[in-house]
Amino acid sequence: MKILSLRHLRGPNVHVSRPAMVARVRLDELTGRETSDIAGFPERLLRALPGLTEHHCAAGVPGGFVSRMRGGTYFGHVTEHVLIELSQRIGRDVSFGRTVSTPEPGVYDLIVECPPDESPESTLPERLLEAAVELVTTVAAGASVPAADLAHRLRALAERAEREATGPSTTAIITAARRRGIPVERYGDLSLLRLGWGTRRRLAWAAMTDRTGGVGIDVAADKVVTRRLLGDAGIPVAPGGAAHGAEEAVRLLGRLGGPVVIKPRRGRQGAHVALNLRTPAEVEAACAAAGAEVIVERQLPGRDYRVLVVAGEVVAAAERTAAHVVGDGHLTVAELVARVNADPRRGPGHSRMLTRITLDDTAHAVLARQNHTVDSVPEAGRQVWLRDNANLSTGGTGCDVTDRVHPDVTRLCLRVAAVIGLDVAGIDLRLPDIAAPVPLAGDPDEVTAGVIEVNAVPGLRMHLSPVRGRARDVGDAIVRAMFPGGSDGRIPVAAITGTNGKTSVSRMAAHLLAGAGVRVGLTTTDGVSVDGRGVYRGDATGPRSAQMVLGDPGVQAAVLETARGGMLRRGLGYDWSDVGVVTNITADHFGQDGLESIEDIAHVKALVAERVRDGGTLVLNADDPWVRSLADRPRVRADRKRIVWFGADPAQPVVVTHLGRGGTAYLMQDGWLVQATGARRTPLMRVAEVPGAFGGAAPYAAVNALAAIATARALGAPAGIVERLTEFEPRVHNPGRGTVLRLGEVSLFVDYAHNPAAIAAVLRTLERLYGQDRCVATVTLPGDRRDDLLAASAQVLADGVTRAVLYDDEDDRGREPGEVSALVEREMRGRRPNLRAVRAEGFQAAVREALRLAVPGDVVLVLYESLAPMLRYLEELGAVPVDAPPVAGLRHAPVSLAGRGRPGVLDPATG
């Protein structure tokens, strides 16, 4: 068995609503064989992974997968289940999987969900898949898997998973945000989170937010400055001061008297903090470990407390206890530590709720003061300390005391956070009892209780999972502070998909919203723009570009063109949209990404409809039968969505029924764009005045306008915004979609039509504008389409033109040079034997040849691979843009276009 490829789907996708991996595997020698063909296979596999007995599979009950194995199933399916089981064994919470055959025999796609916050760059899914493939192959070969070998491999994978996973503090914030419906995006394997979208976007890094002042962070990191600021504010701090080197520290010991505490000036997490120092030798040793600049403080009596302040509120408090063990009269200190560390809540560093205790030099020194070693056997009930400081990072524990905090302590902590300048602060106190007022002292040298440290990025573990007392949802407190008033951190989002028309609809909708004073982030086939300014050039219809817009703090609303390729290869770049638009579903992209039929395309496009939030709006083309069918899909109907129809035929039964129930539709009627609600009709604009409709010769542009208006209105734009459509200049705002130029007495019509429906719509428009047989077609078609689809496009062209120049894309997309143009020429000549067809090398030669074939009054249809080079070349030839073809060329009156032709059939938009 061989792994051919692996890719990550970062968001909702056609398989599952969560992130997933898609792995393509080839079974090789296991092709065509089933588990029942290999004697003893199920039993050997179950001995290695007994947890497989709990897998449901299609049966829906535990044991379903085992039944499938014993009855006979393919090995791709087995590998999927083994991968899931290995994931669960290392604590990676996944349960969904699916195995899909491909057209190639013995090749399967394994789709398995991933944890929502696992980095898309993580290699862990690949490592798990490699382990699953190796295990299945080994068992299929008749061998058993040594338990020790499997345990060793799983241990290494578990350690990797733990290193990459979010820590407890970050997890608490993620959980609280998602509970509120706030979108969360984790950056790689960091603790940096983006919560919310656009202008409502916020950042958090562990317990630090984007409102945490840089000055406050620097102050808290410098214990000398912290002491000075707090002391000047009259806040009690332990008597002491700064020392540069051991000599000054010893002098401070003499002044303060023992015991004292030595801290690094800029230390963190309790590192190199030494307590209970009474002699110069102890101070000198502590200084050697802590560095040149230290703080020497009198060690205050009392108990250690941590108080968490968030946005001017005390949200949690814990009493901290240093790392220790309790003797039982039988085990040594080392054995007692091992037993404590066996607690599954303890792990290395900050990865779990508690940190493992380390028997290092500090622990040995603390033990020695108690006349113990790691080999001592403490008597039953004897508490043996392993640290002086109570930090969780050194193995300490916390006990919740939030409900006992005295108002005087609360006031003190709020003052501390304000003085230092922190929105989130962990304040360490040494007090006789947190339930009592803070003892006051007039002389700073007489302070016996007070603040011993301020933390700018406090750990939340002791509050989330105290060893005793009530757990506090401090992650929710931080999220509430970042998103007050119940905000979900979202901005209005529209996702627009379809075979044709989605770029034009996206651009028009963004234009309308901008007219309402909204700063719009827009993604299209040509790039990303924010507030009308381009920020990225290239195909931007996938999840990366969506995240680019949603993560921009200047964006107030997002309009996302969402194409098939991005959805299939990477998933969606958002979880839910407010508006989902489907323009049409026609034949295209067959032979790509497993798409073999219009049913397959509809299945992919349906994802945009499915991911419209509960209460959102679904804007659908009533004239397209495949689009109409989406409304009845169970996953589309699962959430309560408002449906708005648009289209050219007001007599469509689905529209008539919808309006009869008081619904809303945007329609073409008697030469007007109208908004219909129930029996009411509100005229919006004449069809002949729609930009890009060329006086009504291009009805698909009018239908695009209807979809754009419906989208903008669903996102909250006012009714009067339709007037803004008159300012939409196709040449400027929608380049390459029906762009008209003039070169001498010949017109050029530049368009991106690249499938049969789009090409047919353009040719009908040109016939209306220029007359029959007045078009010379300059044609290139993408090589990644299936032969029958290319043939269909060629036949449409042959029906519409008598002269054509054919050239190939620079990107052959897996085809042989000249293969596509040869296929198109063959199909066109077969359809129209008297066709005058010429093949050219490259788009420049093709344009020149088409102009040679044209006569005054003709129009050259220019289909392109890349717009910018084509427009530059046409400009070099002297072509100049014009607003529209001569109206006199119209062969049909620009009114009452709705309903012409076969009932229910609409010219598809051309992109």
C-alpha cells in the first residue's frame, strides 16, 4: 500500500463540517482483495488495536466495523478505521471517516476529520497515516504487530500531538469563544488566536489580548519598575530592593534580616526564584543562579494567593501550594513523586492542567533543608516539600478561593492592575488570609502582607482545574471582556458560487454595499480588494483569500466569490455566512477533482447553501433547475434560512408559489428589474439601463444585477441603494466580462466565457448587437476540462460563428502542446464543414489573425487565458475602450426580454 498524496481541508467541506484530511492511497498488492480473503486478518488486527471493536461503521452500533471486516471489506476502508483508532489512542479527538473509491482501480481517497485547532501545516496526520498503512500492511502479510513497538510509536506520536496542541489557557479561550458563536482561527501551532472577523476582529495570545498595553507588559516584566510603581501608589509590597551582584544582595540581607527571597529582575514562571535564604552563602548561591540583576525581598509570612483580574473585575482567586508529596511510610520520596506525576492531569511544561514535579538541584536543596533525600521514606502523613515557591510551572497546585476574597483584597488587586496598566493581570499576594482585610503598615519596611508579583500573561490553569474547590470559567471572562454585550464578533458575510456569473455578481454586490458607506472586503477570480483597493492579485476564490479578508481589521462586510476548486481542495474559509448565493449550475470542470456530472457539481455548490447560518438568507436562481433543487436538500433545510429567488421568468412555478406565501423575489418583468414581495411589485431599474446589459442584448447581465441587489439587500443595504448600480462601470469595475473595445472599424468583445453555457450566452448577445455571421472568434479553452466538455464548447462555437482562430493556453494543464486547439478545430469542422478556422501560436498571433479575417462592422470575440496580458496587447495594437456597442446594431427591442425562448431557460451569466 502506498500513500500518493495528502491535503488538508481547513474548514467546512463537502465531506464534513469540520477540518479534515484527504489522503489518496494505492492498495497495490491488496487491490481487489477483501479482509475475508486473508485468514485471521480481523483477529490479528483486533489484538493490535482492541479499540476497533467499538467502531460503529455503517451499522451505527458498536461492533459494526468488526462485522464488516469479518464479512469482507476493502483495505482502504480498514486503513481509515485504523487511522481513527490510532488518533484516539494518542488523545487526538476524531471520529468521522469516509473512504471513497476513485476511477483508478485500487486507488482510494481516505477522508478523516482533524481536530478543529490543529495547524494545517501539522505533519501529525501524515505520520498517523503512515503508521496506519504500515500496521494494516503488516497484518495483511500474516504477521503480528509487537505490542511494545506499537506502544513506542504511539508514545512518540502522542508527544508530538501534545507539543502541537493548544495549552489549557488557550483552549479555555477557544472553548468560550465558540460557545458564544465567535469564529476562532489559530495561527499555526502557536497560542495566537484571531477571534471574530473584520472590524470586530480581536487577537489573543494565551491570556494576553490585543488591548493589553505594551507598557504594562514591560512594567510587569521588570520587577524593579513594578515595585517602584506600586510603592509610589501606596500599595504594600515586600520590603527589599534591587541588587547588582551578590555583594549588594548580601548587604540587603543584612538590612532586611532573614529569611529573604531572591528573584531575577526579569524572571518568569518562578525560574531561579529562591526562598528561605538566611545566610550570605545561600544568597550568593542564589545570585549565581539568578544572574547579575536580582531583587532581594523580605519573605513575607502567610499564604500564597493568585488573583486574576480581567477588565477591572476580579474573576478568580486561588491559594497556591508548592510542589510536595505526602509520605505513606513505605515509598521513597522519588517513588512518591513518580506516583504524583502519574496523575493524567500532569504533563511537561504547560501542556496540561498541572505540571510534573522535577527532582532537580532545587528539589534536592529543599529536601536537604528538611533532612531528606530522594531515597528517604517519609512517615505516613508527613508532608515533604520539593519547592519553596508555589508556581504551577514548578509542580505546585491551586485551590479555588474566589468566593472567600475580601472586598479589601478585591480593591487592592483592581488598583494594582490599573497602576501597572493591564487589562488581564495575575496578581500574586502573600497574605495571612484572603478572606480578611489586608494588614496596613505606615512604614514600607514594616509591611507584613502585600503584593509579591504582577503577571502580564497569567496562566489560567489553577482556576480552570483547581485540585480543590470550584473551577472558574476564566476563559469566558476574557472573551466577555473582548466582546462585551454578547457580541459574536462577526461581520456580514456573503458567499457567492455557481458555474457562471459569480465574479460579476460578487463585484456588483460589493459595489452596492460600498455605496451604502460600507468598507467591503471582496474576493474574486482576479484577486482581493479592501475598500475598493486591490491588496492581492491572482485567483482568490479559496479559503486563504477568504481568511485574508475576514482577518482584515478594516473590513465591515465581506463578499466572497467561492469557487469549486477551493471548496474541494481546501474547504471553506469561513464557518457560516449570512448570505449564500448560487447563480447557476451547468456543465463545467468535468474530469477535475472527481467531478464527472452536473450532479457532482451541484453537490459541491450546495456546500455554500448548507453553510448559511440559521436565520440567514439563501439567494437562488429560480430559472436554473439544478439550483432550484438545492432548496430541497436536507442539509440545506437543516437551518432556518430565508430564501430569496431571482430570475428572468416571473412565471416560474417556484416563484409563483413563493410569492403566494408572502416571500420575496427579484425578477425581470416587462423590461424592468423588479422587487416582488407577495403581490407587491416595486420597479428598480429598466433592463436596458443595467450596466453591461448593452441595452438589453445581454439579459444575463440583468440577471446578475438581480442577484447582486438581492445579496446587498440581504446584507442590510437600504432599498435606495439600487441607484448606485448606475455608477457601476463594467470596464472599470468588472473588467474582462463583456469588455468592449474598438480598433478602426472593428469591435472587440473581451470575455472569460469558457464553458458551453457561457459561450452560448455571449454569442447570442453578439448576434443581437452586430447581426448574424458578423463575429470572428478568437478561442482558447482550458486544457483541464474533459474531452466531451471541450467538444460541447466547440460545437456551440461552430453554431455561432463562421470564422475562428484557435490557440492554446500557455498552461497546457497536462495536455500535449496544441492538443486542445486541435480537438476544438476537429469538433467545429465536424459540426460546420464550411467553417473557416485557423490555428495560431499564442494569443498575440491569434488576435492578429482574427483582425485579418474581420471586415468593417465585424466584432472579434476575444476569449482569454489571462486578462492583463491580453488587454495590454490590445492597447498596444491601438484598441480603445468604448462604453457600449452602437445601439443601432440591436436586432431586438430592449424590453420584455423575460420569458423569451423556452419557459424556465435563462441565458447563463458569463462569469
